[in-house]
Amino acid sequence: KSFGTLTVLNDISLVIPPGATTAIIGPSGTGKSVTLKLIVGLLAPDAGQVRCFGVDMATASEKALYRVRRRFGMLFQDGALFDSMTVGENIAFPLVHHHPELSEAERRKRVEEKLELVELPGVYNRPTASLSGGQRKRVGLARAIITEPEVVLFDEPNSGLDPITSNAIDDLIVRMKEAMGVTFVVISHDIVGTINIADHIAMLSGGKVIEWAPTDQFVRSREPLVRGFL
């Protein structure tokens, strides 16, 4: 994948194991966020395939992409919440668009269940603009899982958070993966947090995956760039 004369990803090859948490790490500008956008079809590669649930996201029609995207949830780096809405309205937003058959009462019940799951009970009617950084991440996470997706993508879930809040988000991700049994893909710069939450780690550098392994093997890698990063 290139942008003008800048080649971001070149000959990248990666398989995401289902039902596990895969972390993608690497220096800034190595294409981690671009990789997420390629996975979900927000960007198309210049060459190659991106296969999700048997569909090549690079060549699929808009209708096919829509069907696949319904099986994904995404937590954006800044939460990407609508400050003009309440917490409940933000989390219910995907349900309104993807599940119009649900009544308002059914939507509210689902939202409150997810707020319990992310440990933010009782904030359904709170103005989104009043939330702290950690609370915004939790609300964004609740929205990412409200449709009960099969894959959840996380773009820097710890960015901008203090160490205690960052650890709390990591613990929450681990518990949710165990409770939901879904596939998590996490982009992160937080090495300690990554090691704590990931079943597998891939490192990008120079547009390629230079190391990909189960976490316990990854931390013993002898690849010089991996050693330096760790």
C-alpha cells in the first residue's frame, strides 16, 4: 500500500488467529493503522489480497463489504464519540443503523448490559462531553461490541491514558476476550501492556512483518530490531 511516492506496506503477510488477541507493534509510521483500515476495507491495497471470512476486501463490492463490516467492531484511537449525544445514544448508534427491528427498550437493555461489561454502570444518560479519557475509551469499547461482533479492532487503546487507567483498560480487554470468545486485533505502542494482553505479537518495520510469534516466543526473539524495540 502506497500513498503517492511513499510506500507504507510492501510484501506484508500475516494471518490473524481466530478467538485470540493479536497485537501489531512497531515504530511510528510503519503502517499499523493502515493495516487495520485494510483489514476492515476502509482502504484498498494497491496489490495483493485481504481476506476476511472468505471475502477479499480488496475487490469486494460495497454490498459485500457492508456485510463483512457488520461482523467487526472497532475502537478508534480517540474514541470517535459524538459529543452531541449522551453515552447511551453513542453506544446504541450501531444498533439503530444495523438492527432497526429492535425497540428503544430493547436497545437500552443491550446498552446497559455492555456498560456493565465495561464497568461503567449508571451512565446511560450522562453527556458524553463530561467523560474522562478513560471513560471515553470504555464507552468507545462498549459501542465497538454492542452488535456482538466476531472481530474487534483496537487502534491504540492506551493512548493518552495515565498508567493506572491504561492498566485498567488492558485488564478489561483480557476479561472481555475471555468472556466473549471473539478475535481481538490491537495496535499498540505500549510494550508492557501488549505483552500482558496478547496471545500473538507481530512487529512491522520497513513495510514488512519482521517477526510474528506467540507472545512467549516473541519476547525471546533474537531479531535485532525486535530486541531494540523491547
